[in-house]
Amino acid sequence: MKKGYMISAHRSKADPQKRGAYIQLALPAIEKGGGKILASTNDIVAKENGVKEQTVLIEFESLEKALQAYESPEYQEALKALDGGADRDFRIFEGL
């Protein structure tokens, strides 16, 4: 079965308080959904239209599991806590 992934590439620095509140809620929600954080870093080499900001890559058992985790009530609460405190390019996709 193909894996599912979430990638979050920040376009600018996040509000530290809102990001902190988001992380407190998002990590348990992602883990509950079966997600495994593969990378989370500011150590970026940006190319083409990329921006050198926080990037996070999360792996799931499948695309369906990734979508379920994103749509879960727990993760939606995390997004409410973030409340516009981050400008991110967020994608959910299927691996090869």
C-alpha cells in the first residue's frame, strides 16, 4: 500500500504563541491518526520559489489515514489554536 504524507512549508515566521498552542494540540492528534514526523526543521536550502522557513514532513500508513488525521476533530482544534498565526503551504499527498 502506498504511504500518505503531509508537508507543511512555512512562507514566513509563525507567531510563537499561536504556534506553541498549535503544536500542543497537533502532535497528539497526528500521533493518534498514526502519523510519524519524519522531519521538522528550519535548516533549509531553498531553491526556485522556496523560502528558508520551518518545514515539516509527516508520514502515514496511507493517503486516507493522512486525510482522516487532518479532518479529525482533534487536528481541527489545533488549527483553531493556530488561528492565522502561520502562513504555510500545506499539502497532503500519496507516495510512490
